[in-house]
Amino acid sequence: MAPYSKPETVLKQAEGLVSVGQSHAALQSLTEMFSSKRFRSTPLASLEPIMLRFVELCVDMRKGRTAKEGLMQYKNIAQNTSVASIEVVIKRFVQLADAKVQEAQEKADKVVALVDIDDLEASETPESILLGAVSGDLNKDRTDRALVTPWLKFLWESYRTALETLKNNARLEAIYQQIAHQAFKFCLKHVRKVEFRRLCETLRLHLANVAKYSHQPHSINLSDPDTLQHHLDTRFAQLNTSVELELWQEAFRSVEDIHNLLTMAKKAPRPAMMANYYEKLTRIFLTSGNALFHAAAWSRYYAIIRTSGAKSEEELRKLAGLVLISALAVPVAPDENEDAEEGKGKNGRLTALLGLSKMPTRVGLLREALSRNTLKFSPAPVRALYDCLEVTFEPLTICATVAPVFRDLAADAAYAPYLPLLHRVLVSRLLSQLSEVYSSIKISHFISLVAPLNDAGLEGPSTAEGDTNDVGIWDKEHVEAFLMSAARRGEILVRVDHAQGTLTFTDDIFVSTASRNLQPSPGALVVSRVNSLANTLHNTLQTVYPPTQTSQEDKLQVLVAAAQAERKAIQVRRSIVARRRELLSELSVRKEKEEASRKAEQTRRDREEESKRAVEDVRRREMERVRKTMENNRTEEARKLAQALKGTLKGPVEEMDTSDPDVLIRMQVAHLEKEKRDLNERLRIVSKRVDHVERAFRKEERPLLAEDYEQQQADDRESFEANTKATLAASKEKHAMDMATKARLLRMMDDYHVRHATMMEKRNEEFKKRKVAAQRKIDEEKAKRRAANLKAKEEARIRIEEEERQKRKIEEEERQRQQAIQDEEDRKRAEEEAAQAKALEERKRREEERAQAAEAARLQAQREEDAMRRQEERKAAAKAPPAVVRAPAEDTWRRGPPTPTRSGTSSPRPTPDSPALTQRTRPPLFAPKTDAGGGWRAREAAKQSGAGTAAADTTGNAAKVEASAPKPSTADETEDGFQTVPKRQNVWRPKRGRGV
């Protein structure tokens, strides 16, 4: 990639290349700038001149694809900052292309040859090239085709490029619609029907993709009234162009597009727009042969025009005649050739396009036309035609009566297209009236009835379904074809008898045919005749035998009873209708919910599939683009290298014409290395030669340096002395002139001093006056300022006091509010504390009660255990033999006071590991106690006994203890701190747990 350059440099370089005739190189340099990474950060003020020059070069060289890529990149950069710059570039691009077409047309003498080309996008085939080479057709037509057609193709491509660049961006919507209008004018001016179809498809595709790109920034919002109005204007221009080009299918698609946009509009469109819409629909339906919807479109158009009042009285009369005659031209029996379901769907679409709630009918259109007084405003021939077809019943003279009317209508170009349809309606009405009067009729007589139409020279009957005969003669073959067509459609029951030459109208009295429109049903005839007879007889009886006069009271009672019965019946019907309405509403709501859920699910699936397809397409296109870009870059690099090497290498050209850049790079590297070696060798030779020359110069100039130095010193001394003399002379001359000027000025010093003093005195007086005025003004301003300051201070003091008062008031209110809140919180806190204290006291009370109950239960259980134990002991004592008192063993262990040693110190206590404690002094686990006295009862008895007895016992016990004291033991026995307890006699011990 080429290094990035400044936009101004690139533009100057391109201009220089163009000036020397290298436009391709200039365009290539501008294109390379677009591919630079720093292109997006370049200011638009610098890019816009480059883009204008770029589009000029693209137009000059007809590089449509290059222009499209550049415009796309420029749009991506400028759409967020400067939309006006994009509009300028696009307009310039289209204007240049249009100017090229006009220039080419000025060179050509005939433009009619352009119509011979059916498709501007179709390239020349080998057959056409060969035919042009061998035919030698070098006339002016071929010259014009060669000059103008390429520029027409490029102009068409420029319109498509502009639309693709500006699509799906709300900020570029205005210029997008403007380019679309210009494209319509191009197709209309040059009668390009194929290109117009493609343009309509492109616009339709762009509109369909609006919802697809709605998530992008600056996307088009069709709910915006202005945006929707722009699209409606474009579609109406498309409709007008399609009608002008007589592309009726495309016009119908445009009408559908307009209808879809109108359904999205939140406000009603302009009446003028809708009038244009319905007027174009009338032309479309008339061309397609749909007389029913053509008349309905005229009816809608007349309603809008009459409401808006945009037409004059004469135009309204003519329009009223068109409305009425179009309704009369609707066939009496509609066509039923196509499939029922398909026809129903088609009629539903057409009804929706007209904005009607139900499909129109001939009777309804006539009734609506009469309600708008179209019969009154219509011309006389139209009124006469209406009377003959819809009012009078004259089957034998209807054709003769209508023939002059048809002749008058044929003279008017507005009514002439309706004559074939009116022709068919007239003959259908004739058959209908004849079927009511006759059961059979001669074919010759029927032909004689329609003979006035032949004399009038009008168009013939329908030979097929919907096809008119151009012969203009009602003969036997045409009459038979018309009758068979009507019979096949079920409009009339007729049988042609060629043997007798008669037409027989077959009737079945009690069978009603729904599709029979021309011939009345026999059942309907019978019913109508019977009803007429019954009415006549009733009127006769009322006249011959008038009813008796009843009293007013009887009549009132009968009326009251009838009214009550009617009221009850109405109430019942209302209840039934209300219930049915509720059921229908519930059913419709259920169906709507189911349909909505189904549509939502289908929409979700479609959206998911669409998103998947879009992601896949984007990924595929991105991979394809990257691959193509790599291939293009590789090919372009190889081409550039080949072009560069062709001018430098001296080898054969065939070896350099290769598409492999690696081979070219190797050749270039080898060439550069060779040039480098040659250059180094040449530089070495030149440097050696220069070295020898310089050495020779220095050798030759060495003797001349001293002489040159002396000469230079002499020249410098002479020039210094001359400069010094000139300076002194100039100074003396200047001093003399200054002294003369001083002497001349001294003569006017007195006048100067006088004038100076006068001027200073005047200025002092003026200064004093100004000073006084300024001081006075300063005093006034000080007074004003002082008063203003005092006033401001007073106002500030009042404001501050007011603010402080308001602040104190607010603080007081806040304090009261806080105090109220605090009091409320204290009250709530006291209540909570009281409740907590009460709950705590209640809890303590319950705990105390539970503790007392537990203690009572424990004491009760203990007493019961003691009682049970005593009872068991008593039982055991009663069953056991008398107890034998055993003497305690000699080695019974008792804890006693330590025995003092001679040294006055106690011996240390043996450790648990002492063998003496383990073997001898440790008491047995269940040893009998010798000092037990019988429990607490014995101790109480001992306390209550006398003191003497206690003393005697004490003395006796002491004597016993002393008598029974053991002898001193060895040193090992005295050191353990234990002694043997003497045996006690007559001591009770419990048997429980003793193991005895």
C-alpha cells in the first residue's frame, strides 16, 4: 500500500496527472487514498474537493463501479457529521452524467434510434458484433447509437449508484427521493420501460428492507409523518410515470405500494393526493377491462372532488356524466370464469385498494350515484341512456331508442371508451326483458330488434368472454356467440333451435337459480305475480266491503295488548341478541388471541431464520470480499511491479509478463543488487580520479600561496585607508549642515515660547473647567451611588430579615415537627418498654412457676424413692438372717494425722507410684466403715443425751483408742502419712453395696 499523503498533495498530484493526459493514473491515485487507513480521520473540508474531482474523473472515463465504491466509502465517513457534503457530491455526480448525455445527444441528429434498444444493461452479443461487421451499416442511426447509448447506460448506472448509496438513511431521505424523481423523469424522457421496471423493483426492495435495518443508526422510521409523506410523493410520481409509459402492471403494483403506505399513515392524506390516486385507478381498471371497479374508482374520485370543490361547474357536470355512465357500463351479470377462491381474493384486494368495506355491485354503484345527484348534473345523452336501461320497459324499441344516444356519446372522446361495455349491457337488458315477455322468439326477429345498432355503425358484440368484435355488425353468428356465452355463464336459460330458427327461454317454476342475472327466476316471477294478485284482491275487498267501525276503546285495548306483546318480544329478542353478541365477542377475542400468538410465533421463527440467513450471507460476502481483495491486491501489485521492471530491465519482455509477484520481486531484487554493484564501482573509479586531480592542484598551487598572501595584504591596506578618509569627510559635512540648521532654528525660539505659553494657558483654563465639571459629576454620581447603596443595603437588610424570619419559622415548624416525632417515638418506645417489661415479668413468673413445679416434682420423686427404698430395706431385713458382726481386718485403711518425726518435720507424702501406697496403705474399694454411727437419727439422739454420758463415752473411747493403738512401725510405714484405724464394735452398717 502506498504511503499516506495529505489530501491537498493528492489533489495537486491528480491535477498534474490530468494536465499531462494521464487521467487513469490520477483516478488510481485518488482511489488509493480511499483505501488508506487514515482516510476516515481526514477532515471533510479537505475530502470534498477530492470527491468532486474523483466523480468528474469517473464520469469522464465512465468508471461506474469505481465511482460507486468511492461514494459508499465517503458516505460512511460523512453521514454522521455532514449530510450536505454527501448531497453536493451525489448531485454533482448525477449532473455530470446528465450533461454527458445531453452533449452526446447534441452530437447526434436523431434520437429515435434509441428506442430500438430494449435493455440498457444488456451487453452486445457476438451475433450483433458479427452482424454489424458484415452488414456495413454505417448510416446515421448506427452512429447515433454508438454515441449516445454508452452515455445513457452510464447515466442509468449513476442513478442506480446514487440510490444504492443513499438508501436506508433518514438523514439522506430528501436527496434520495429527489434522485428517484430524477430517475422517473429520465425513464419518461427516453421512454425506457425496462429500466423503469427495474427502478420500481429497486425502490420496492429498499422499502421492504426498512424493517430489516431498523436497528441501525439513522434508520428510516415510517411512523414519522414527514418521511411517510416523502415516500407517498415518490410512489405517486412512480404511478404517474407508469401511466404515462402505459405500463399498467407496474402501475397496479405502484397502486398497491401506495395503499400499503396509506394504511401505515396516522393522519389522512391530502384530498388532492387521493383524487390523483383514484383518477389513476380509473385508467388502470379501464385498461384492464374491469368495469365494476372502474366505476367504483370514479365514484370515489367524484366524492372527493365534490367535497373539496376543486372543479368548476362544467367540469363537475362532465365528471358526473362519467360516474353515471361508468356505473351503467358495468355488466348486468358479473364474470364468473375464474376460480371462486382466487376471484374472491382478487376482488378483496381490489376492494381494499379502493378503501371500501365490501365489494361494490352494479346496483349499489347506481344507487350511490343517484344519491349524489349525478343524474341531475349529467348531460342529456347520459340521462336518456339511464332512462332506457334502468327505468323504462320497452323490449321492442329499446335498441332503436338507444342507438341515437350511442351516436351522440361516440362523438365525445371521454364517453367513447364505454361504448363496447354499454353495447353489451344493452343487449343483456334486451334479453332480460324479452325473457319476461316471451317464452320463445324467432332469431330473425331478435336480429331485427338489434338492427338499429348495426345502422348506427357501433362496435359489435362480445364474440368471446370480454372480447369485442371490431366488425360492428350484429349478424346471426355474433348473436349466437353472445347467447351461448351468456348461457354458459348462467346468466340466462336459453336454447337455440336452428331447425325452427327460434330462441326458447326455458323456465322451471319452482327452481331458483342464484347465478341467473339477466333472466328473472321463474319462482320470482310467480311470487311477484301472486303478490300483485293478492294486493289487487285485498284492495277490491276493502272497497266493496269496507270494514266495520269499531269503538275507540276497543281499538285502544287492542293497540295496548299488541304494544305489550311487541315489547315483550322485543325484550326477548334483545336478550337473545345481547347473549349472541357476547358469545361472538368472546369467540372473536379467543380467535384473535390464537391468531396473534400464532402470528407472533411465526414472526419469531421468520425473524430467527432471517437473522441466521443474514449472518450467513454477511459472513459469506465478507469472505468473498476478502478473497477478491487479496486477489486484486496481488494482481495489482504484480502489474505494478511488471510495469516498473519493464522500464528498467533490459531483458526480454515475455519473461516479465507474469502474474506471480514473487518472481517479479526476485527479478527486481537482482536488478537492484546489480545496479548497486555497478554504482559502487563507478563511484570508486570517480573518487580515485578526483583524488589524483586534487593532489595535482595542490602541488601546483603551493609556490603561488606566498605571493597571493602579500598581494592580498596590500589590497586590504589600500581599501582600509580609502574607507577611513571617506568616513571623515562625510562626518565633517554632516556636522556643518547640523550647525547651519541650528542657527536657522534659533531665530524662531522667541515666537515658539510665546505661542507655547499662550497654548498652555488656554489648556490650563480648559482643564480647570473640565476638572470642575468632572468633580461635580463625580459628586452627583457619588450621591446617586450612595443612595443606591443605602437603598440596596436597606432592601438587603429587609430581605435578610425576611429570610431569617422565614428561616426561624421553618426551623420552628421543623423543631415542632421533630418534637412531635420525638414525642411520638418516646411514647412508642415507652409503650414498647412497658410491654417488654410486662412480658419479662410474665416470663419470669412463668419460669418461677415452672421451677417451683419442677422442685415440687423432684421432692415428690425423692420422697417416693426414699419410701420405696425403705420399704425394700424393710422387706429385705425381714427375709434376711441376723447379721454377724465381723471384726475389721488388721490392715483397714484410715486417714489420720501425720506422725511427727524426731526432727520435728513431717515426712513427704508418697507419690501415687509409691509401692507402699500401692501395696499396703491403699484402702480396698468396698472396705467396711468402722466409725459409722447409724445415720442422722443416731446423731440427733446423741445430741439429746446427757453431757455426762457423752463425757464418759468420750473417756472410754479414748481409753479404748489408746489401748488399741498400734505400735510404732518401721520407717517405711511412718513415712507414707497413713495409720491403721482400730476396730470398732457394735456399729451398724447397711448391707447394700458392701458385697457381704
